Amino acid sequence: GEVGPSNQIVFCEYCNVAVHQKCYGVPQIPDGHWFCYTCVAAVSERERVRVAESRELQRQPMPCMLCPARKRAGALFPTDDEDKWVHSICADVAGVTVQDTAPSEPADDSPSSSLLSPSPGVLKFYSVAALEAVSESTPCALCNMTGYAVVPCSDNACQAFVHVTCAMEAGCWNSGTRGSQPRRWFAQCGSHAPPLATRP
């Protein structure tokens, strides 16, 4: 989204993930510490504050269902299982649609349960069943791990597949066009990525 007075970029003071207010459902930036929903759900308040005040940033405390990345991979969003999370970009590129309606209201006001009933249009969440359906045994050409969602290398003659976040970290994730159809993104394996000097 476009940055503006009501849509600032906010940084989690535990894992340092950066989010737009509107994309992540942050109606107001607090005067004190701010933590992403994942860190609120998975890390005690005492530990979050300790890390924030010591400036000792940590990796994301929960894994993504669709990739192995735990650093510099973007915000994690909740699913209909409070113990499972997913990077929005991993789910979106894999073709998993956002759930339109929230699960039933939580029985208590704990952070993890309240995440599963976001206000409409504020905080999206995903179906675990849909995410599990796109996980594959095909290895990623960049990390060689299996069991996650992969996308094909954009080189038409290439048979390799990569994780979205592995491609991002390796500089093999770019936006542009292919042929007559515009594409918002394309991924490459290490063999077909552009030279470092020409990457965005």
C-alpha cells in the first residue's frame, strides 16, 4: 500500500518485521512498544519488552507453513489453527485465497484466540487445509528443502522450482513482464537470475 499519514510503516520491536498499518490491521501506532500479531501470540509480554528495550532483535517466533524462512520474509498472518501461521506473500503466490469470514468469536481475550476473529477487511487469515494442499515434495533449487510451496523458475526451459522467500533472499525475485502478459513478479533459480549488478 501507499505510505501516508494513516498508513505508516510500523516495525515490530521483537522480530523487526515491517508492515503497513492498513495491510496488517494496525488502526493506531501506540506511543510505546509495538509488536506484530505473531510475536504477541507466541512470546510473553515480559520477554517482548525485554528484547525491545535491549534492542536485541530476534527471528520470527513461529514458522511459516509454506516456506522455511524465519528472517526478512515479511509478516506472518494467522490461520484457522492458532498454532499455524503463514507469510502473506507465500500464500498469495501459491494461489491460496484469503478467508472472507472470521471463525467464531474466541472464548477469551487471549492474544492467540482474538487473532482469529479480525474485523472485516482489517486482518486476513488463511485456511490450514488450503495451505496444506499446496505444500509439495519438490525441492527448492536454492535451499534444497522439501515440504513447502514452490514456484517454477521463470525461465521457460528450466525445470527448477524455488521457495518464494528463498528467491527473495537470494535476489532472484523480481517484478516485470514476460511476453505480452504483464506479471507482477517472477522468480528464478540461481542459474537464471540476472547478474547482481542488474538486480533491483
